Amino acid sequence: MIVLPTGPENALALLSLAAYHTTAPVNASCTAAELREDATRLNARAVVTTKDVAERLELRALRQELQCEVVFVEPRTSGPSGLFDMSIMGQINTRHHYPTPFIYLTTNPLFYTPPERAERRKLYLTH
């Protein structure tokens, strides 16, 4: 599920995630109850959102209840608009000066990729 406000980060996240995964954009101004209902009905495995809405949407409780990942999109302050960094709730990201693999989709149970397509599905972020 993608719970992002309208903007270039939302567009880029939607395009990049939808290229490989089933995505469901959700209104960023929804209530915690509406998000929980949608996530339960869709059997969401991940919620992509921003840190500013984490408390309002009760994302910690949702993460525990559904055993799903919460991925935060953090817009970059410099460079072209639409670029962002991602972090997973509860994990600390360390910044490097070279591209680093963010998630290997073949080893993460959150996403599944057949082995013959594994190399194409690595997500890389630059810091």
C-alpha cells in the first residue's frame, strides 16, 4: 500500500514499485481505522509512507497486527524533485557514499522473485 501525499515522490514511488509489485495507492489523509481496514482487506505486506503520518495512522500497531513492513519515504533536500531515500520502521540506515543494496527481493519474504529473475529485482539507493 502506498500512503503518500500528492507530489513527485508519490509519482516516482508508485511507478517504481508498480513495475514489479502489486500496489494500492491510498489517500494520505485517511484515518487510522480506514487504513487498517484497507490493509486487512488487501492483506498488505508493506505500507510505504512518510514519517510525519506514522503516529496519526498508528503504523506501529498496524505493523504488529498485520506482520507487515512499514517503509518510510524521505524526500531529498537537494537534487531533482522526486528523488527520495527509503528506510524501514525500526531499522537504522547508515549512509554511504556509494550505491548500496536496499532490499534483495529474492531473500526478503516481503517480496518473492523467481530465481531466474532475481538479478533484475535488486533495488539500489544512492546516498
